[in-house]
Amino acid sequence: MNFKRSTTSMAIALMALSLISMTSIQQDAFAQTLGMSITATADKGSDIITVTGKTISHLTDVTFNITSPSGNNLVTVDQVSPDDNGEFTVEFKVGPTWTENGFYEIEAMQGIQKNSLYTLHVLVEVTNGLTEKTSATESNLETGIFVPNQTNVTRDSGIEIYADAVVGSTIIEITGQTDRVSQDITLTVTAPNANVVSVDQVSPMLDGGFTSVITTGGPLWKQDGIYTVTAQQFEDPKYTASTEVDIKDGAVIPEFGTIAAMILAVAIISIIAVSAKSRLSIIPRY
């Protein structure tokens, strides 16, 4: 009887241990679906592209495929093993097979192609065998949830622009910020009648900032009203932003903001004070 009781207790203990082991394995499997991020950086006029990244699953190698701008040529294939922290670094040298000018797509894939854990893409521009300044990131680490075989997952903030000008000036300074520096930004100015009056292109700096100067005046700026300045970097709506400027007689009309109101208030108070003082000075004295 005691032997049966001991056997039963041992069986229950083994069953509990098995359940704990299965739970642990399931947790590990779930932990391996939390995402990966990659960042490609390059200096202008260089032939070296550095890709750094981090993945939750450090047990599986990361495979890289680099495709030409036309999408017809696979110019480079490489593979790297993440360290114990899930971090990895790899360098690519622009070689003789990089014959096309344009944006080369770097694909980072972890796992078997038809059942990969993660697949991410970044773009690097190459002109005449040399890179443009680049700092492009693709990531799904922030979400904590990832659908296998889903590509181009990003949590980027996109692009934003601001307009600054002095009252009566014919110069408008456009400043902005983008989280992608590998692609030029097109600035388009549209008149109140929807006609395009100016088009410009600017390259973002390594920190994502960009600046452009727009000169008003001339026959294209003869209509009074609100002119819209639009910045577009990609087809994605997150990379299209706009700001408005009020133009009259070819010059900038500033918004009637807080500072203008304060100046007006001070002017009115000064006028009242001067008027009151003048009135007192003409009162006859007895």
C-alpha cells in the first residue's frame, strides 16, 4: 500500500514537472516572436555600408539579401550570427556588381524564407559606386507582436515641416525633420488657386533635419491668399507634410499671434496715457 502511494506521488510529481517544462518551452517560443530591428548607415562618398541590428531570437542566424534598384539583380548575400544579447553587425562593400544608380534594398531575414521569424527592409542610395549619406532603420521591436512573413513593419514618426518668415519679407525659410535620411525631400508650393508656383528638392542631414529657402514675388505669386508648402519624401502618407503661409502683394503676412497682440496692447495703452496727460495739461489752473 505504501509502495503504491509512493508510486502515485512520483507520477504526480513527474506530470507537474512535465507541465512546467512545456510551459517554459512555450514561453521561450513566444519570446522569440517579439521582433527585430536593423539600421543601415553610410557616409557620403563611401563604398562601405554598415548594418547593425538587434533581435529577440539570438539562436537563429540573420540572412541578408541586397537587391539592385531595378529589382532584377541580387548583388550581395551574407549571413551573421547574433550574440547572446541578440545584437549583430555586418559590413557590405559596394562592388563591381553594383552597376545601377539608385536605391538598393537590404533585406534582413531571420529563419527559413518560407517561414521566417522576421523580414525587414531598408534602402541605401548608391551613385557611381559610392554611397549617399544614409541612416535608415526598420523595426518591429516596439510592438511586442509580429505576424510571420509580414514585411515593411515600421513605427517611424515620418516627416514634419515648419515655415518661418519676417512680415513684409519675400523670403520664407522652411525647416523640417524626417526619420529617413536616405531619400531626398521634394518641396512643392501651391497657390490659393491650386497652381504650383515653386518646386525644390533638399537632402536631409544625418540627424534628419533639412532646410530650404523659398523666394516669393514675381508673376506666379501675384494671387493674394494662403499658399501651401508640401514636403514629400515617400508615397507613404506619414512622409507627406504641409504648412501654410499667407501672401499679399508677393510678401508674407504673419499670423496675428500673441506677440502682435501684446505690441498692439502696449501701443493702445501708450496712446491712452499720452492722451490723458495732454488732457490734464490743458485743464486751466485756478
